[in-house]
Amino acid sequence: MSLNIRCDEGVMSLAIYNETLNNKLVEVANKTGANVKSVEWIIYEAEKKVDLFNCSTPIRVTRYGEEYGFMPLGTQQAWISTRAIREATLVSGHFSNLSCFKEKSDILADIIIDELVHVETQKDHGTKEYDELHDSYCRKFYGSVQTVQEAKT
């Protein structure tokens, strides 16, 4: 699946970032039916986005915080941080054999789902439209409401 992924200025265009994000986007799309192709996915360095709240465009921030992902309102862009990708890679690569990391939560999938729902609804957390679509995607991705609740904590 060919996706629109690019690195923001100042981010070293490492193949691992693109490959990890691409693979997780495909997994989320396959499990949820979400259209990840319509979104421009931008990888950014969280530490360099300190001026995020001084921009003129309102944004929607992932539940994990702006260090992990955000979406400028009125755009088809989802910004995913190198921190989110590194943490996802660390957990899946080194700790995936530990039972506490199996099937409970997938930080990168959570962030992708969060940003997809923002893009699709143009709404924020707590609105009916956002929450219903978010819960639907989480149910499809994780397979149950109970797992979704565990993933959010």
C-alpha cells in the first residue's frame, strides 16, 4: 500500500521511521477499514515542536500529548512524532514477548486511530462524533470494548 508519508524539516529521514509508520498504518487500515491513504502523514521531532500552541491554526492533540501526535484542524494532515515511533519500536522489538505487553495496548496504533478520527470528524475528544468513531475503530482494532478501555488507561 503506497501511503503519503514524509519527514518534517530537521528530522533525519530514517528508513525505520517510514517503515514502522507505514506498517502500522497498513495494520490499522486492515483491522478498522479506515482510509489512511487520504491523510498526509508527517513525522516530526517532538522536541522541536515547542511552538506548537503559538501557531494560528487550531490543533487537536492525541490523548498521549503533543509529544506524540497532533492534527491541525481543517487539514488532512496527521503529525506523528519520532518519539511515538521509537517507543512503539522499542516495545514491539524488545518487550513483545512479555505478557504485560501482549494485546493490551499498542501506542502507535492508538495515536494513529486518534489522529484518523480527528481527520475524519474534524472534532475533538469528548464530542459524540469523535467518541463514537474512536470507540468503533478501537473495537475493531483490539477486538473488544474491555481491551479498548484497558488501552486508554
